[in-house]
Amino acid sequence: MTGFTRPMRSLQVFFALALLLAAPAASVYAQATGLGRANIDLSLAEAQRMMLAKNRDLQAARRAQEAARADSTTVDRAPNPNLTLQTANINPRFGVGAGGLREKTVDTTVRIDQLIERGDKRELRVKTARTLEAAVDADYLDTLRQQRQALRYAYYDLGLAQEKATILSDTAALFDRSLDAAERRLRAGDISAADLSRMRVDALRAMNDARAAESDRARAQVALAYLIGAEASAQGLRAGDPWPNATTPPGGFDYGLIERRPDVRAAKERVAAAESARELARRLRTRDVSVGAQFEHWPQSEINQQGTGNSFGIAISVPLFVRHAYEGEIRRAEVDLDATRDGLERVRALATGELSRAWADLQSASERVRRYNDSLIGEAKRAADAAEFAYKNGALGIMDLLDARRILRATQIDAVTAQADYGKALASWEAGMATKED
């Protein structure tokens, strides 16, 4: 045993030193992220602030905004002119003559060409880009709306997992104490071996349920950590806020607010952009004109009697629509416009259905929470306490005791599930009603 124990102690010392060395780095990371490995009671408001700073979907939406603004800058430019330098009529037989560069018997041309767009094409491009920029801004607000809803879902899922883990852990501890008492009663002859076996089976089930609840809590921690960009600290996250009060907002909702929702506004902006793009496609039939101006220097000499000296010239270039007149581009723009209009109607329909479902879910969840809080939890607790008392005094059998415990545990879990469902229904309702960044 001595030869085996000494290497084990060496390994223990090695791991202890490694942990001590790693502690400063972990401390620095905890200071940088605001979270550590220890349990952190995270409020919903704190989680929302972290989401705004670190959520990856929001970061991607911000990048899309930057790209849309860059596109608006790109299209708000007139075409650049073209500069052409050309030297021609170089005679290899007679050479280029003597003297400086200006006396060389070559034909040198300097030319500038400028495309002049007609039909307000540039203005239409700018209008399309600015409208798409507004659509992307609305997309960001819609992403923010969805991520806030997802965050609250994850937060309440973690709260539910915490409550379930506590309930099932307490149940498992209760069975441990009951097993000790039952074994003493078996030795005293008060219960049968079959009753003890039944209790052991339920105790093992309670242990399995408690372990499964711990796994559910770990998954909920990871899901919340991803949304707030704190994956390294997921094991320490805890939902610290109490459950929201189960109240139903008075009245229904105004369908007119659907038009102010960011997803509907984004779809409307894309329809406007498609209309501008269709008009731009139609304006392609308005011919653009290229205007050119040139200066030509071709000196005369003994070997070149054709030189014209200094001369000037202008040119105008106009496209000829002999092969096509942009019929395909125009038709594609019209199809795109129809598609964006269909998309707008689809978004409106989805928003209307979402609000209707959220309102119905909120009413149902509120009623369930009140029912559990007002009567069900109290009744189940009194029934379980009465069963425990009766069993201890020999007035109740083991099966009735186990049934009472199962009912109480199931009622407690259903109650916290109803609380979580209400929190998520409230999140869906508020997300469906959101019309701005607040």
C-alpha cells in the first residue's frame, strides 16, 4: 500500500499547485467578465445589460446596420471620369525626330470621358439604399425584441430548474430520513419488509429525479450564459429575481400597434425599397450619355508633313437599344416587389397571430398561478402533513404515505412550472407589444 499511496500523494500535491497557479488568472477573468465560478444571483435587469453588451445576434445585427450605412454612402456618388493618355503614329522607319518631348513627331492625345446619368438614376439608388438602411435598423430592433424574449425565457427556465432541483432534493432528503426511521421500525416489528422495499424504491426514484433536475439546471445555465456571452461562468449562474406577479393586463390589445412593430416596419421599408428599385429598373431605358474632351499634340517635321500641331476635340456616346431594352431587369424588379408585398402580408399575419396567442396564454397562465397559490399548494401541503403525522402514529399505511408525498411533490412542481409559464407568457406578450427599443 505504501508504494501506491506515495504516487497518489504526489499527484495531489501537483494538482494543488496547479490550482494555486491558475487562481490569479481565474480571478482576472472573473474581474473582466463580472462573473466568477461561485454562485451569482443574477437579476433579470443585469442579464439584460449583459445581453446588450455581449449577445452575438445583436452584434451581427449591428454589423448589418454598419454595412447598410456603407451601402448608402457607396451609391451616393456620381460616376468617376476616365482619363486616357495615348501616343500613336510612331514611325519605326523614320524614328520620332530630334528635340525635346514636345518636338517628337508622334501623335499624343490626352482625353477625359465622363458618364452623365439621366433619369434620376443616382437619386433612385440613394433612395433605395436609404430605405433598406431603415429596414435594417428596424431589423435590429426586431432582433433586440426577440433576444429579450429569448433571454426572459431562458431566465425563467433557469428559475424553474432551480425550484425543481430544490423540491426534488428536499424530497430525496425526506426519503433518506424516512428510510432510517423505517429500518428502525422494521427491526421493532412495526412495518413489514415489503413496506420498507416500497419506500426504498420511491427513495431511489427521488434520488434519480433530483439528479435529473441538476442536469436540467446545468442545461438552463448554459442556455442563459450563451445569450449573455458568459459561457465560461455558466456553472455559477443563478436566477435571483422572484417570480413576476401573476396579473393580467386589463382589456385586450389594439391591432393598430401591429403596424408599429419593428418586424412589420422592416417589411414595409423593404416594400418601399423594392418600389424604388423597380422605378430604377424602368429608368434604365433612359439613355445615359458619355461626354469626352481631348487635346491632341502632333507636331510637323521634315519626315512628318501630316502633323496638325495642337488640336482639340469633343465626343458624345449614346447607347443603342438594338439587342434589348432591359426587359429582364424590369421584370425581375417587378417580381421582387411582388415578393416583398407578399412578405409584408405574411409578417402582419404572423404578428397578429402571435399577439392573439400571447394574450390567450397570458390569461390562462395567470389563472393557473392564482389557482395554485390560492388553494392547490395549501391543500396538498396540509394533506401531506396529515399523512406524515398519521403514518408516524400507525394510522396510515406506507402506500397512502407515498401517494401523499407524490401528490405534494407533483403539485409543487406544477406550481413552479405555472409560475415559469406565466413569466414566459408575459415575456411573449410584452415582446409582441414592443414597438421601439425601450
